[in-house]
Amino acid sequence: MHDIDKANIDTRRETPTPNLAGRTTDLSLAAALSALTTLGAYIIIPIGPVPIVLQNFFVLLTGLLLRPRWAVVSMGAYLALGAAGLPVFSGGGGGIGHLLGPTGGYLMSYLPAAVVVSLLSRSLDRLSRRKEAGKRLLPALTAALIGVGIIYAGGAPWLKMQLGLDWSKALAIGVLPFLPADIIKAAAAAGIARAAAGLIPSHMGKASTNRNGGHE
């Protein structure tokens, strides 16, 4: 009897707690999305001072798939690696100079955009829980589109200041050419996030067991 009890105790000790397992999942996903954001920086369509890249697609996906604090970890790590000089920005760029250059405003908007997308998608999703499944793509899409707006709001003024442009010129080269592609990216990110519902514990507000616990 004592041997059986001891075996049960040992089994419980060897089994990871749900909270630890959830955190491991979150950390792994945060690292993967940070790496994918780097990969997106190397897929470039050069059309002027601000190239079309896939970085912001993965920023939106980060917000949709991760809870806010893990979105901070993922995008914070990405920006920190870039600031340290690693070639994680578009075209293999890196360093503080890149963050302070014409496209730096877009880059520095990644973290707040991911966090807002995360918070907003979860809030809107909770409000739509009683909707039909087919209608629940809207919260993710709405949050992703707002995330696109946040990146523009940070990037266009910085671009204007760095290049000495007027507002019409800044919008013409830093916003308008990218809108169609960014809307498509937002829709794609929302669709992927919606398809991942149930597969990822932290997705769309599903905490990991313990709820307390074109541009650059």
C-alpha cells in the first residue's frame, strides 16, 4: 500500500502542472511569432522609402494568437534583437540607426499594435460568443484592421518628420500605396487566427488554464 502511494506521489511530481504547460506553450508561440516576423522582413516588394513586407502580417497574427503580455514578450524580443544589431529588420537591417530612420515609426508601432490587437480581439470575441460561428470572424478582423491603423499612426508622422515631407506627400508614400495589401494581410491574419481557435490555449482569450497566472 505504501509503495502504491509513493508511486502516485512520484507520478504527480513528474507531471507538469497545467500552468507550467500553458506558459511553455505561450513562450514557444511567442518565440515562433518573433522568428516569423523576422522572416517576414526578408520578403520585400520595394516600391519607395517604405517597402511592402510581411512583417506587419505577423505582428497582427501575434496580437490575435497571443494574450497581451505574451504579445509584449514576442514583439519586445523582436525589437530588442533588432536594436542590438541583429539583421531582423527589412532587407537584413538592424541597429538603433534603423529604428531612428525613416521607417522606424512603423517598427516602433509593432509592440503597441500587437498589444491593442490582443486586447481588442479578446474583448470583441467575448461580446460575440453567442453569435453564430460564421459571424465570429468579425472580432478578429476588426482588431486586425485597427492594428493596421496603429502602425500607420506611428509610422506616417515619423516618416514625415524624418524626410521633411508635408502631410499629403507622407500619406502618398507611406500609407496609401499599402492600404490594399494591408487589408488583405489583416483578413488573412484574422482567418488564420480564427482557424486556430481551440488549437492554441491562449487563442482569443482562452487562457492557459490559470487566468491569473508592407511596412517594416
